Amino acid sequence: MCSSSLSVAKESFFLLAPLELLRSEDVKNITSIEELKKAKIDQQFIRYCIGEYKPAIITDNLFSFFRFTEKQAYLIIIDKRIDSTSELQRYNFYGLLDTYGKGKIVISSSTLTSEQIKKSINLTNVLINQGQAFILELFQLHTDYDESQDWWMHDVIYEIIVASYQDSNNDGIGDIQGLRQRLDYIQSLGVNTIWLTPIYTSPWKDYGYDISNFCDIDSRFGTLDDFRTLIDDVHSRQMRIIIDFVPNHTSNEHPWFQAALHNDPKYIDYYIWHKGKNNGKELPTNWLGASGQHMWTFSSERNMYYLHQFLDCQPDLNFRNENVLDEIEKIFRFWLDLGIDGFRVDAVRHLIENDQYHDEPLSKDAKDMDPNIMYVAYDHTESADQSGSYELVQRWRKFLDKYAYENNRNYIVLITEAYTVDIKKVMRYFGNNREEHGSDIPINFLITYYLDKDENEKHGLELDKVLSDWQSNLPEYAWSNWCLGSHDSHRITSRLPSKELIDGFYMLLLLQSGTALIYYGDEIVSRKKSLGHIFNAYPSPTLIYLKQNSTNDSNIHMTWSMKGAAMGLTKLIFHLDIFYDDDTSLSRSWSLNILVIQPKRLIDKLFYTIIPFIVIIISILMGFLLDLKIITDLLKNPKPVLIGFLAQYGLMPFLAMGIAKIFHYTPLYSLALFVIGCCPGSGASNQWTVLFDGDVNLSAIMSFVSTAASFFMMPLYFYTIGRFYMDELSIRIPFLSLVRSLALVVIPYSIGIVISYFYPKTRPFIKKLIKPIMIFVLLFFLTFGLIVNWYLFIMIDLYTALTAPLLPFLGFLFGGIFAWIFRMNWTHIKTIGIEAGIQNVGIAFIIIMYSFPQPYATQGMIVPMIVSFFTTKPFWIILIIRNQIRKYKQRKEERKNLNTNGEIIHDNDKLQSNNEENLKQEDIIEIIK
């Protein structure tokens, strides 16, 4: 082995090759064949002159070869350049000799430091200076896989969108500190390399891919100090961190572009400008961008068009300007100085355009496509995959190699994204040959494309063709890579021919030779029942499909509370760009609060088990206390009951729909309010009737009729009008599930009536039980129910709180008007109005809780909660206060009467009549109380 002080003349290295096989060109600039024949091999070289000889890379500037046996192998490299200004040169020897992947310098022509001697060198990345020569002792892959390959070759690379990963400060946006909290979790997956999508300062019109400052962290994610701490944390775990780099364009808010708009001569040429055709009246070309916009936007400040391959807020940089190239390298250096281990360069196929500005031809498959908005309608021969784009990648690879060499850094990986189905164009990003290296990992999307095919094309033969196409086109010097998806595609489980294949596809991903790239969250989706519902926190900038129960969305908010740590709101922020045929556009941003629900705990199971028993017991008691004589008496005059029934079921469901429509409720809240509208009549309506001096007999019978009728009317409305809301939510509520919910109320109510009829003597005993039972129920919901469901209260927004209670109040008004139209008396008008307006919120709760799928059930309960708390509950208090006032006045009157001189005058006939009526009224009021 060589030491830090040992150096050897370059001529000696040639003596390890068979002289009879050498040519004069091989030793040019160093020595001659004749001189070598005279020389004797140095004693320390003899041990490396073993076994067979095999030429490696031989050019005008380099001579290299292998000496090897079955158990040992050496690579001898001699740089023949004599120009002292020559740059550091990189060569790729991977694949030239069996499965050897790495080596260590054992002898060098120049003095090496102890660190350089200890450091292993990957054969894909052998750096050599002018005039240098050395011998590498090689190591095979199977000897020690991790040791024989660079970190980026054997590590799983885990893509993370920071904005939707982990929030640490409760602003609803993932951040750097949140990511630090999850490093243990990430490492537990076996992941050693994380790749972060853009975290630069940005207006966030394209989710961070519109960058206004390449050398700072967006404040929504934290600070540069936070990021430095993250890098230290990652490296302390022997992990690596890669960041997205977006060189193709800047934000239109970037200082460079703003300076260009103001005609600053330094920055004008940082971007690509064109006067347009026909004196500026027509676009310079027909080029259409990936976002569906034309690539040219007119600038009134400069009276010219500027180029943008993506959104008009993302002007393209001009990479034919050397100053721009210098700026990019300064940005690279800034992040490398912080300790970044590599870059994933976005959209590399769009870096350079043909500066002749020819129109692009339509694709042969463009027959059924709209060429005004569809990117795939064109063959992008002028604006994508230009030779200059490949050259830029090679230039950046050289820059990173030089930086690593000069700063004694471990290998800095360069990943590129070129989203194209043309495999040959992707392969070009590896580099032209073993001397002109480009991307280490041009991302291989072939399996992703396969999973996007029609179902009838997703079969084994097609998959085998996909795998074979990649391997057969892969250059012998290139390192392979595989992925199943990314932020540009739907989630893996939604694209498989069968979800049972998920494990098989992960085996395929991880057992293929090469580097595996995994999109964050996919490891959760693949586990059955571990993640109930995923919300789209990062949708497409062009078209948004936001489904609350969808697992098909390409981006998710990591619901860490699934482990039961916390429940609450998640704030989703998303942006929509709408593009019109006349090249105008409309941009909007929204935020959406979503309730994050954890799996049912023991306390949840206990609560939801007790509730049905409480509902059954109360329903039996209410049916038991209903006096059948009232029903017999009122059936003699059914007109008020019939009018009331029509007001309840003919008015309230449509009134609920009207409120939801006018105030733009979400489909879920609209459906919940509609359910309430279909549940008229309750104990609360009886209390209101007492409070407003209505007809308590009519109120009692209407409550009974409406409750019994709900068993038939609710399904009728639910599966006709209600289907519109269910279709909009893409959910299905089984008929048996709905009937079961109604049966919890209606059947026990009927059982109570039957028991009361056959066992009337038990009524006094039941009356004594009803008060303590109701007190228990009240305390149960105010304590245990509040503890279990406290998180629902934070979902009550002011807008819904102010509008949902309109349903009972407007029902009271229109129900009264409806009764007035049929010439009811004033007492009946008040009663029918109350019975129409005051809904049976209890039945609505049961239907939503036990019929709706999650998470709709939990979120939907917010609406009846609002209606209940802002209507019936206050009137309970008013009723209690009024009853207490009445009792106080009654006692006061009795004392006054007792203090008189006995001069109490009775009208016997009138008294007898009044007493009979009062007894009847008091009996009903007592039941209601």
C-alpha cells in the first residue's frame, strides 16, 4: 500500500502491461516502447502484475487496463495529458470487468493524503488530474454490497413534499421542523436518503416550482437555520439529503425578471424574448406548454413576448447566456456549502429550445385532440430534448465532480427528471460515453407509464416488455433506477390491476438492479386498513379533482394522527389555474379545513355502543307515555294533523335544499341539512308548543305521526332527491343501513305504545323513572360525549353556525303560513308552524352516525349539532325558567287567596268545566316535561 508520502514515476505503471501488446500511441507524451523495454519493473509493482490483462479505456489522453485473477483485480490508470491547464477529468469504468464496483488507491504517481488513500472510489466516478497515474485495488459487488457501491446506488430514495408532510406549528402546512420530528419514522422504513421537493422562497402559484429566491427557504417551511439543523440531523444518522432544483425558469416575481421588465441591460438577456410575428400581432410560434397555455406571453413593459414552457408566471431562463450559467453554478455552490448531498433537477428536457423558432408539427395521434390546449397534440421537436439540454446536464455533472474533489466531499448525486415515453431520449441523459458523463439517475418512469395504461393492457407480457425495454437500452456504463410513481402520478394502489398486487410490485421495485425511488405515503397506502382516508393536499395546477374519500390523488397530507396522537383540523391549501381559448387565464387559491380522524379508540367504541341503547330506552319511554286517548280524540278531527303532515314532509326537505343552495354548502353539509329537513317532529317541538301556548294535544299526535312516517318517508326522499348529493360525494348509503338507523327510533317507540296500552297501571312508575333517566342522559352527553367528540366543536365555522339554524326558524314561519292558507285557528297555526320547523335532530344524528360512511359520518354530525345547540337547547332553558316563574306566581296567588277572609266565590258550573280542561292540559304538559 502506498503512504501519504509515496509517489512513483508514471513510466513504471506501463510496465504492468504486456509490452508486446502496447502501441506507440498508448505511451505517447510519457515515454516510448523502446525506453520501456530497457526499464526494469519496480519491486513494489511486481505484486500487481498478476493473471490476465484486459484493456479498459484507451484514448489520446488516457491509457488504462486491468490485471486480474479469479480472486483479485487491479485497475491501472495513466493520464497522458501534458497541458497544465487541463481540467479534472472523469471516467466511468463500471461494467468493464465483471461485477467490480469500487476500488482503493494502492499506488499513485503523486503524493496523496491519508484521507485520499482511505477513501474508496466508485468505478462510475473515477476522477483524474492532468498527468496523474494510480493503481486501484478493486472490490466486487457481492463481497459487500454496501461497501462496493456508492450510497446513491444502494440507498432507497424517499421523495417528500414538505408542505404536506408534517406540520409542527399548527398552521396547516408541513415544515422543516415537522420533517425533523419524523426522521425516526423515515429511518425505520429502511430509508437512508430523502429527496425534498422545492422549499425555496416562492409565491406558491405552482407549489414551489415558481421560485423567487433560489438561495433562501420559504418562510412557510422555516428558516435557513432550521434547514441547517435538518441537514445536521440527517447526517448524524448516516443519512443523506437531496433537494429539488428547478433551473428551467424563475418566478415572474424574481428580481432578475423584474429587472428585465424594467429594461436593465444586465438582466434582459437572462430570459428569452421575441417580438412576435406580424409586428407583434401574432405569437412567435405555435408552441404549447405542458400546462395547456401557449408558451409566449406578451409583456407590455417591454412590448415583447417572453417564453415560458410552463405557466405564464414562470418565465424561462436563457441558458445560451453565460451569465445565467454562472448564476446557476453559484446556486449549486450555495446549497453544497450547506451540506446538501445531491440534486434532483426538474424538467431537464425543457432547458433549451431551438433558437430558430420554427412551429412544431402536430402529432400523428392528434386527430381527437384539441391543439389549443393539449400538450400531447404536438411533436415537440423544437422546444424539448434539444442537444443543448443534454450538454447542460453534462456541464453540471462536471461542476459537481470538481466541487466534490476540491472540497474532499463524498459523491454528489445528480438526478434528472425528463418526463417522456421515448426511452432513447431518457438514456441520452446518462452521457455520451464513459468520458462524457451526465445524470447519475435519469428517472425511469416506465413502470409508471405501464400502470397508467388501460386495464386490458396491464398484463404480464406488457410488463415484461417494459422491463426488457429499459434493460436492453441501458448503456453498459450506466446505473439503473426504478420507481412506481411520484408527485406527477396517481397513488400506486389506485393504478394497479388488482390491489392485491401491491406487495408484488414492491418486490419488483426493490429486487431490480439499480436504485429504487419511492414516493412518500405509498408505504402507508399499501398496508390494509392502516390509513382510512387520504385527502388531496397538493393537487394539479391545471385541473383539480378533490374527493374527500379518494385514495387516487397524487399527493396526500401525511395523517400522523392515525396512531392516535391527536385529532383536529388539517388546513389544505391549493391553487387552480383556468386557461381559456383566447390565452387569458384565471388563477385562484383556496384553503380548506379537513377534519383528521384517528381510528376508533376504546373510548370511541364504548360511546358508540352505549348510544343505541340510550336511543332505544328513550324511544320506549316516550311511546309508553303517549296517551292513546289523545290519538282517539284527534282522529275524529284529522284535518289539522293532515295539514301539519303536509307542512312537515311537503315543505321542510325542500326548504333545507334551498338554504344549502343559497348559502353554497358543501355536498356533505347539504346532505346533512337535507336529512334534518326529512326528520320533522320531536320532544323539543312539544316543549316549544307549551312555551308558545299552542295546542299540546295536536303537537303530541303530530310528533307521533311524523316519527312513525319517517320509516317510510325518509327512504323515499333519501333515494330520490338525496341521491343528487350522494352522487356528488361519490358515496353509497345502503338501504338496509338507513332502515336500521330509523328502526332504532321507530320500533322502540311503537313497543312503548303497545306496552302502555296493555299495561296502563305501570304508567305512574314509568313517570317516576323518566326524570332521573333524562338527567342521566343529559349528563352523559355533557360529560362523556363531550370528551369523546370535543374535536367536532372546532369544526363549527361561523358561516354554517349562522345559516343552518335558519331551517327551523324559516320552517316555523312557512309552516304557520301554510296552516293559515288552510284557515286554521291561531292556536293550530302556531302548533303546525312549530311542528314543521322543529326537526327531530335525534333521528338525524342516528341516520348520519350509523348510515353515512366515514369520514362523512363524523363531519356530517356537525350540522345537526349546530341546529340542536342554536335552536332547541336555548328553548329548554327558556322553558325551565318560564315554568319556574309560573310556579312562583301560582304559589304567590295561593298565599294571597288563603289570606283573604274566606270570601272565595265559585261559579260551580264554570269551575267544573275549567277543572276538566285544566286536568287534561296539565296531564299532557306533565308528560312533556
